[in-house]
Amino acid sequence: MEIRLATEIDMPVIIRMASILYRTPEVELKDEMYEIFNADNQVIYVIDNQGVIGFINGSIRVDYVEGSSQSPTGYIEGIFIEEEFRKKGLAKELVDKVATWAKTKGCKELASDVEDFNHTSVAFHKAIGLEEVNRIVCFIKKI
């Protein structure tokens, strides 16, 4: 298995995985995922095991990041591993790769967020060394 930068050839598989991760139809994610792929302040790494079995999308955020002490901050935008390859340390390897990339961009911190109800993801983030810094409840009213 190899962790490497995503190529354009990988994008259909990444879009399929992102569709599962974000519970959004592939057609709605396609343009956004290609924008991410081509952005200077974002990166996509994949795990290749004779085919892509996982990906991580990291970014550099210069706006306020909850709990961060400085800007810019490296950010885990999304991470996905095919189910049969989970719990083997691969996701942590992807996070470490993004952390190294973020350091080269001048970041001293790596952040992420998860939905409050996603207990599996909360546990994963804690297990790989990220510290919970806040919880929020968001509201909206149609006017």
C-alpha cells in the first residue's frame, strides 16, 4: 500500500467515496471535488492498494478555526477509508501525511470537525491525538 497525491485519474473513485462520506449524490459533488483537487490551498492524498481504497482532503484555513491559537491552520476537510480496510491504522497515516503537508505551509496546528451525532468519528479523532476543543449547536430560522 502506498500513500500518494491524488491524480486526475483517481477523481471518479474519490468522488464516489466522498458521496458516501457526505451522504450527497456524486453528481452534486463532482464540480466541488475537482475545485478542491485544483486548489492551491488544498490537497488530496489517496491510499493506493492496486486501486484507491481511501482518501483525505486537507486544507489550509486562514480564517478563524475553533480552538486554534494562530493562523494559518491545517484542516482535515474529509477522510474516508473503504470499510474492509478500516481499523488498520491507515486513516492515521493519511492524517499524518496532511499534518506534514500543513507544516510545510507554515501551520503549527491541525484541526478538524465532526457532526455531534457521529460518535465513531469523534472516537477516531480522539484516538489519533486530536483534542476536542468545543461543541456547538447551530440554528436557523426562515425569514
